[in-house]
Amino acid sequence: MSLISESDRVKTGIKGFDELIKGGFPSVGTYLVTGTSGTGKTLFGIEFLYRGIMLFDEPGIFIAMDEPPDKLRAHVKMSFGWDLEKLESEGKLAIVDAISSRVSAPSNEKYILRRGEIDSLLYKTANIIGELGAKRVVLDSIVSLAYQYDSIFDLRRDIQRLCYGISQLNCTFLITTEVPSGTNRLSRFDIEEFVVDGIILLKMDEENGGNIRRLSIVKMRGTDHDMKEHIFNITSDGIVVE
């Protein structure tokens, strides 16, 4: 039985999801959204921020390590009608370009992560939190951050440092990670699942000639949670969990 009050929870606003975790994430936690390619991980993170702003007046930060911010904005607006640029201009959302410097490309973004080191990432995030009063942070994805590491041991150490550092900034932190197809792994580097407070697993299975998306809560510290797999759909209004 969960002893966490409603005021100590962070509602995602994603249709059908909060009911699976008794009303929302325990606040100021770190949560892993994991799955194979194309399962909806980036969308889950974006919608977590968008609903936080629109429904709960909680500013957010999206650290884009996979997709350039301009493409992300265009895709989200075309697919769901969500105007991220407007939210940015209102000071409710910050999108950090963490990809351009890594591929030696120019960037006109307001927020740019010039170096990929954990210290730089934490420093930049802390500054933006202070500027916006952000309560939600999404990093998409931890796999791209790993490209700069030669040592898996250094990577695992810095993942721990990252999760701990963000937790000290009084924000709810979502990390996405991609796992290889055909495995039962929950993380790419065999460390993420041990340092986070919760794990959301997204799957896509082929059935009867089509694809079925499924979601399950593998782990959630501090609260009761649903243990079943649930079908979910990606609609023109975002994710809907059945």
C-alpha cells in the first residue's frame, strides 16, 4: 500500500498511464523509459513535458541527444499539433541541442551543450532549471551520450553521477534508452535499471499481420503499481494506454 500523498506525485498527464502508478510518479525521482527502436520512447518523454506545461503549469527541459531540435519541433507539430516553439518563447520549455557539437554541425539554438561531459550537462541543466523554474527534465537518449566513452566502467560511473546530480536539483527526471531487438534486457549498459527509481518498458509485437504496442511498469519505488502489460496506441493526440 502506497503512503505517498497526491501532492508528492508528479502526474504525467498521459491518458491511461497515471492510473497504473496510483496517480503519478513519486516526485523528484529518476525514471527510465526503455524499449527497442520505434516503440515510442521519445514521444513518451515529449508528452510528459508537454502535459506538464499545459495541464499542471510545470516548465520542462528536453535534452535532445538523438534528434536535432528543429526536426523534433516539426515532427511533433505535424503529428500532434503541439507547438513546442510557442512554449519555448513563453519560457515554459527549453530544448537543449546536445547533438550538433557532437557531429561538428552549426547550431542556432538558444541552448547548446558544447561538450558531452557529465559535468557540463549537469551545469547546463542546473542553469536552465534556475532560469525557467523547471520541474521536469527529459534526456533522450542515454545511448547517444555513451558514444564518447571508451570505457564501459567510466560510462557506468557517469550514469550514476548523472542520475544523482539531477536528483539534487528537485526535478523529476526521465531518461530514455534503446535496447537491442530480440533480447529481454531492460537497459543498454546494465547499469541504468539499478540507479533509477522506476522503469517503464515499451514493446511492439507483430500480431495478425500488424503491430501491437504494449507498456508495462517493471519497477516503481515508493508506490504500488500495476503489474500487467497494457496495450497502448499512438494517436493524433498522443499516447493512450488501454
